[in-house]
Amino acid sequence: MARKTKAQKDLGNATKQIKDTAKALADVTRKAADVASKTSRDIAKTRDAKKAKQAAKVAQVAVAAAASAAAELVRTASKKSQEGAKRVSTSKEMSGAKKSARKAATATRKAAKTTAERGRQQSAVAVKQAREQSAEKIKQARERSAATKKAAQKKTAKARKTTKRKAG
């Protein structure tokens, strides 16, 4: 099995943290739904709710009483909902979700940073190799050019000698 690079490890870690965060958020949602249903049951059990029911039955006679009871019910429901929200925000599921989200954000940042660093390193290595290859090719071209020049000079000198011999 091939070794994992630091970037791959960081990316895997970030993915894991994001999955954990999603799970934690699902837990918080479940907790919020449970608290909301319990709150609605609590509201239905309150004296105000019962009063509102009775007042609604006798609504033809006492419209004003029903309205006041309904207003009282709204106030009570609002108070109970706030208490429920407080329970959700301080629940262990919510604190777990916060921690998980924080870890996921950190891991994602780290993975992005590592990937960028790795890219810079690889491009620096590539540039260095390109320079070395270029220098090598230039050296070879100069050597070939010098060899060709030398061979041409030799041939010309030889040709001059033979012409002198023939002429002389």
C-alpha cells in the first residue's frame, strides 16, 4: 500500500471532521425536535390552555374572557418556548456540535494550507529541474557546435594543403 502524503492525510482528517459535524448537527436537530414536542405537551397541560379550551366552549357568551385567556396562553407559550430553546442551546448535543464544527473548520484550513504548500514545493522542484535540464542542453549544444567547428577547420586546413600541393 502506498504511503499517504501529508495533504492526503489532512484532507482525510478534514472529511472525517465534516462528517462528525454533520452527525452532531443531526443530534442537535433531534434534541430540538424532542424539546419542542415536550414543550407543546407542557403547554397543552397548562392551566392557561385548559382555561382557553373552556372559554372557547363558552365563546358565544364570553368572547372577552376567551380573548384574555388566549393572550395569556400566548404569553405562557412564549415563555415555555424560550425555556426550551435554552435547554437546546445548553445541551450536550449542542456543545458536541460546536466542538465538531470547530474541529472541521480547523482541519479544513490545515488541509488547504498543506495542499498549497505542497503545490509550491512541487513547482519549485519542477523549476529547478527545468533549469538544470536547460543548462545541460545548452552545454551539449555548445560542445556539438565546437566539435563541428573544429571538424570544419580541420577539413578546410586539409583542403588548403592539398590545393597547395597540387599547385606547387
